[in-house]
Amino acid sequence: MAAYVVQRLGAAMVIMVAMSVLVFLATHALPSNAAALILGQYSTPETQAALEHRLGFDLPLPVQYWRWASHMLQGDMGQSFEMERPVAPILWDALGRSAILAVCSMIVVSTAGLALGVVAAVWRGRWPDHAASIFTYFGVSLPEFYWGLVLILIFGSTLHLLPSSGYANLAEGLGPFIAHLVLPVSTLTLTLLAHVTRLTRSSMMEALDSVYVKVARARGLPERLVILRHALRNALIPSITVLAQDFGFLIGGIVAVETVFAYPGLGRMLVGSLARQDLPMMQAAILVLTGVYCVANLTADLLYGVVNPRIRYGGSIG
Amino acid sequence: MAIRRRRRLPLSLVVGGALVLALVAISALAQWIAPYPYDQMHIRDRFLPPNLTYLAGTDEYGRDVFSRLLIGSQLSLALGGTATLISMGIGVPLGMLAGYRRGATDELIMRTLDVMLAFPPIMLVLLILAVTPPSLLKTAIAIGVLAVAPIARVTRSVTLDLMSGEFMEAARARGERLRYMLMRELLPNIWPVLIVEASLRVVFAVLLGAVLSFLGFGVQPPAADWGLMISNGRAFVDTAPWISLAPGIAMSVTVIAISLVGDGLREVLDPRIGGR
């Protein structure tokens, strides 16, 4: 197991370094002139050159990369061009708010997905199964941002039940805090639910057909106990690993959902900085999101190794 | 053979296939079916709800939403098709080669693809699209490259299964060349699996393309792209919801139709999961 962990950790490090090089090169290929962007349209070429020199943009690329990467590692993400403030505190705040969204969505997706999957498997071929399958079919047939709009239209502007955009601090009270989360979390849940539900359904069906479930039934155990204690426990393993993988999709979904609901998280910050070509901000946002993704993948891999011992002896997984 | 019954096609394949054919026909004939040019503005008829003149209403410039939907179907299908062709064009040969050659070639190809899979997908696409001026083709390439790794993996695993087949041994005994082995022996046996995979990829590309235009990194205005139309209608969702809702409905019909075809094909090609 130790060798396996070391190998996965090493792979994650390589990915992070590769992504940092890629981000650095890509942002340096940007058509915009950073100095002109900072100084405004009335700046002269001389002042632009002076600023470029001060920012170190006239140094050779490898030197620039080294300086940038070592600053990043020390937690110094530079100054935002647009806000003229250090990026790091803004970014960590935004990451925290995105994390709230992500954790809430994962909790809802896992409980609702498992419940729907079990219901569909137990009543297979009958209306609960069909209802669950139609529901998940529609969920994945449209992108997150569209569901976001539909929910805003129904619960925000028509029923006036929930706020349709923004974020409320916990300091403003628990009620507003939760109210602002309901619609974004529901949107993310709707698109992620299908994966978990389908997988739980099929592994549950397999478990319900197995010998140990037949034995449990033959022993005269109540059906509820058979389903929850015998079948579900065994069906849970693939569902857990798929949930960890779904976390990656969640990051992509969060970018769109935060934009729809004007939720001040990392995804919206990334989109904004890309649109305004705010180099330090976009570099930091992409790197941090990649880091989160790598950690999620790593967790999924390790979790898989824990629940499925066979994988550990294979050396490499492919 | 006399008592051979004709296997019934699954309902999902029939319904999905009919819908997909209809969609392709509509988008091919969009220019002629559309009641108005997609960018014609009727300044006096802005924000009209759906009615007999404007079947899906009009938007903030008085453009006919229905005509824009029809033209938009061309963009969506073109994007989905092009992206999928690109990812299949790169992924299938790589997967076949890895599965056929095995050893060092296999390791090299699959490890490179592992690295690609390890990047958060949307980041790569956003990065590519944000640093260069947007165009439909570039969006298609970005989305297509993203799907190379999963397609290569599927192709490789099917190839590995086929390698032990007698027809492969026979061909090798005849001393056929690599090109012949891959194109004439392997490919015809792989394609059923690939078609199912392709249907998944088209759906993925259409949805991701919509997200990208929604975020402002895909197709640019005034194009009648569905994602873009939804995004533009966002400001008027309280007063004129049809501007956003109509393209969403069109997109969901497209996506569901293609998914149904994929599911139906899987049932036909893989009898094991037929009963589901």
C-alpha cells in the first residue's frame, strides 16, 4: 500500500508541475500587453517598458517561470492587475465559498443518488424505477447553467421564494445563508445525480440477485433489513468511488453555476479574470483549481485501493 | 433458419433514430424552413411572446427566436460532429496501435493519455479558448482533443479482447502488414463499440459547447448559437423567459435523441444488458 501511495503522490506532483508550466506558457502567449493593460490606454511606450522591467517581463522565460513558481509555492500569488490588490487573500476567500457549495452538493448528491438508486433497483421495472430513470435522463440532458435559469425563473422571479443570486455570510444569519445556497446546490445536484443513481441501481440489482441476499431472505429476515444491511452494504463500494470521481465534474459544474447565480466563488473569479485578461488572477485560479482536482483524483485512487485490495498489488493501474 | 424471428428494434433506438434524422433534416434545410433570416431585426416587435407570426416569440432586438433556433441547430450539430470526428480520428488509431503493439508503444501512448486525463477538463479548454480569438472550429478542436483519451482507452480495451481471435491469427500467419491488420481486420470489428461511444461524445460536445458559449468563450454574437441565446436571454428571464427557454428545450430534445440512439444501439449490440 505504501508504494502505491507514493506512486500516486508522485504522479500528482508531476501533473501539478506540468500544469504550472502550461498555465505559465499559455498566459504568456496572450495577445494583450500586460503593461499597457495596467497603465491604461494613454501610457507611453517608455513608461510601459519601465513597468515591464520592474515586473520582470523582460527577463528570459525560464527565469520568469522560476520566479513565478517559487513565489507561488510561498503563497505569494502576485497582484491583481485589475483590483491592484494581492491575489492570495481574494482567492482563498473565493475558494472557501466554492468549497461550501461543493461540500453541500456532494452531501445532497450522495444521499439522494443512493436513495434513488436503491428505490429504482428494489422496484425495478415498475413506476419508481421509470420515474427515477426519466428524472436522471432529463437531469443530464441539459447543461447546469440552463437548470440554474429554470430554477431562478420558478423559485426566484415567479414564486419569490428564494434569492436568485449572490451569497450571504453566516454573520448575516443562518436563514439567508442557507437560502442563498439552495438554488445553486439543487442545480449542481440535478446534473450530477444521474451518474450515482444509475451506478447504485445496477450494483444494487446485482447484489439483490446474489446468493447471500437469497440466503438472508430464506432465513426469514424482514425485507427492509435484507435491502439495507445485506444488499446496500455490498453495493456501496462502486458508488463511493464514483462519487469521488464526480468531484472532478463538480469543479467544472461550479464554474458555470457560480456564473449563473452570481455566486462569489473561485469559478466566477476564474471566468472574470479570463475575460478581463487579469494574468496573476487567472494563473492562480487555474493552478488552485487544478490542485483541488488532483487532490480529489488522488483521494479517489486511494479510496479505491482501500476498498478494493486487488488494485494494490498490480503496481500500475491502467 | 426458417424459424428465425426478426429481432425487434428497441423502442429507444426507433424513437431516438427518428428524432435524430428529423433534426439532421431540419438543420440541413434550416435556411429554407426558417420564416425569417436569423439576424433580421423587427424593431417594433421586440419581446413578443410566442404567437402565430413568431412561433417562439422574439428577442430583445425583435429577432425571430424560432428562426434562430433552426439555424442554431446547424451550429450545435456541426460542433458535436466535428469535435467527435476529431477525437475519434486521433483516439481510435492511438488506441488500436496501443492494443495491437502492446509493450513499450502501449506504455508510451497510455501514460501520455493518463497525463491528459489528469488535468481538469474544463480548465484546459478555457485556457485554450481564452488565450486565442474564439471560433467555432477552435471550440470543436478544444472539445475534441479533450475526448481523445477516453476514446483511445475504449478502443484499446476492445482491441485487446479481439487480439486472441482466430481471424487475427490467420491474418498474422498470412504475413499481413500493420496497416492492413488495423484497418481491415480490427476496425470492422471495433466499430459497433465505437458508435456507441461516439453518441456519448456528441452529447458531451454539444453540452460543453453550450457551456463555453454561455461563459463567453465559444461562438460569438450575433451567431444564433443555442448556448449564446440562453446566455443573452438571461437578462430578460423575468419578462421574456421564452428567449432562454426555447433554445434550452431544443437542446434537451437534441441531447435526449442522441442519448436514446446510443442506449438503443448498446442494447442491440450487447445482448447481455438488453433486458436491463
